[in-house]
Amino acid sequence: MWQQIKNIYHLAQALLACVYYGFPSKKLIVIGVTGTDGKTTTAHMIYEILRRASKKVALISSVHAAIGEKVYDTGFHVTTPDPIALQRFLKKIVDSGSDYAVIEVTSHGLDQNRVFGIKFEVGVLTNITHEHLDYHKTYDNYIAAKAKLFKNVRYSILNADDASFAKIKRLASGKIIAYSLKKSADFNLKNLPIKLAIDGDYNFSNALAAAAVTSVLGIKESTILKTLSQFKGVVGRMESVDLGQDFEVIVDFAHTPNALEQAFKTLKSKIQDPQAKLIVVFGAAGLRDKAKRKIMGEVAAKWASISVITAEDPRTEKVENICQQIAQGLIDKGKSDGKDYYFIYDRGEAIKFAINLAQKGDIVATFGKSHEKSMCYGKREYPWDEFQVVRQSIQNRMKK
């Protein structure tokens, strides 16, 4: 009941904001990117391709909003801003002279009417994996929320490799365009020989999605391929921190079971020395999907040598309880506390511990916070800078 009231409130906000700002999306070609994982990278790829093609384009992502020559912070833990902020950004985009807008769109944003009134030309789906079931309750509800993006679009760009493909295809409108790493599709690596400068097989899927979008918008294949081959990635997505240490340190935003598995798998494949270790630091957000926590532990048990389980926005939950729920997945896979995994509830101390544990050739990777500038304890946001903590920990280790 409370959620319905909240959704009506957001709908009223969106309608008023659209009227106040003059329905700015009607003056733009808007591309909406949704999915559990890969939204940010895909959105940034689309943005860069359009820029390379000399198109006037703006971007609203979980990292920032890029409009003209200016970059704006989109807020704490925010992917889809509230309706008023979103329409204000779109008005700025129109005023900047841009013709295109690339927007990350969450299932919450769709379900809560935060994107009401936006005219999407193209909808893109990366995937739908285990996440947000605390909110949506069932996987089918989660799919239905994502499907709202594809109701009135001209093009629906869908991932044929994803389990949700058939259901989303039935619910989508416009011209359906499929991309796939594994199957015959409108866009795959056989008919589009993509080369990437960033790691991860999953990024080829993101790249195919970006290529499909920009192709239907009339961008030349040569421009698409060249841009993707030179794409350097997104801040806090598999980002290396190299201060001259003899082991690798990576900062990444993965915080779902699927994203963690893809990241762990990619990092594990980079280790050449059979004695070298993959040391991971991660937690799970409080007051969010509890069912995924044990699965995250199982993923860590499968791929990581050592897991350091720590805080990630515990909110009003006890961080100790969250970490224990993650550890249950490790325990079920036969892993032991003090050898295969450790509890260090202070995230700064956890990162420091992992970096001090590393030996030559190891990889240390932190997950879940990345670019975010705050950590939520209780109901308050406290300043947090993952990169600063990581750099300081490396520097202290090197001094020793």
C-alpha cells in the first residue's frame, strides 16, 4: 500500500516536472539502457560512439551526467534520479544543443514512474539476473518492471543470451533487434568483429548492445568498431590502481551474484602463476535483496582464493549479520573462517588487510562501492572514497 502511494507521488512529480520543463524529451532522441548488470558500461559505450560520430549527445548514468562540456554529480547511490532532477537534466540537455540523450534506467525508476513522460526512441536490455527481489518479490515482477521501458519505443535492443529474452520479446514494442555472444542474431561477433581494450567476455555483450543501438541510429560500422576498440572503460569498473606494487589491485562496482561471478572469472583468468591468489573484498547492501547474499558467498567460494567480507552500506542492519549471511555460501562450499575467508567489518580495515595479505603476482580486488562517494550507516550517509582508501593502503604497504 505504501509503495503504491509512493508510486503515485512520483507520477505526480514526473507529470508536474514534464509540464514545468516543457516535455524536453520530445526534442531529443532518447536511448534508455536497462538491465541488472552492464548498464553503465553499455550507456557509456553508446555515448562515446555517438560522440565519435560527431553527434551532439549527453549522458545520464550512475557515475555522472555529462551535458555539453559539463559533468554533474547524480547523487548518492543513484542510477535513475528523481523525476524533477531527471526532467531538469533533460532540459539542460536540450538547452546545451544536444540531439541525443543516453540514460541508464533502473527497474525501480520504471516501476516508480520516475521516467514517466520521457519519450524513448530506443530501449536496450543488458540482462536480468538475481537482484532487487526484496522490492519486486518475484523474478516475473522484476521482468515486468524492466519491460516497461519497451512499451512505446521505436527499437527494442534485446540480449538473446539472457534467460529473460523470450518474455521481454513478447512484451516489447517497435522493431525487435537481438544481439548475442552465443547464438545467431542480428548482431554477433561473427558479423561484427569487435575488438576491445578492456577485460571481460561480458564486455563484448555490452559492446554488441552499444553497436546495435548506434547502428539503428545510422552510425557507420567503421566508427562503431574503432570507438569500441579504443574505449577505456568507466571509472570504477575493473579499474586498476597501480602505484608500482608487485601485485595487481582492481576496483570494481560489481554487487550482484552474476556481476561478481563475471568479474571473479575474468580476474582469475589473468593469473598465470598457479601459486598466485585472487583476494576479494566485498559485502552486501543492508535493507536490500537478502536472498542474494548466500549466493554471493557461493560465487566467492568458487572463484576467489581468499574473501574478505566487509561493510557495503549496511544501513539499519547489523553489518555482522549481513557478513554472516554471505559467509553461509562459503561455509556450504566447504570454506573455513580464518583461511579461505575473513570477517573485517570496517571496510577501510578490510581493504588494508587484503592489500597487506597480497604477495607478488596476486590480484586484490574490491567490489560494490567503486565510484560512490558515501557509505550509509543507520540512516546517515558518511563520506567514502574507495580509491583514496585503496591508494593509501598500497602506499602504506610499500613503505613497509
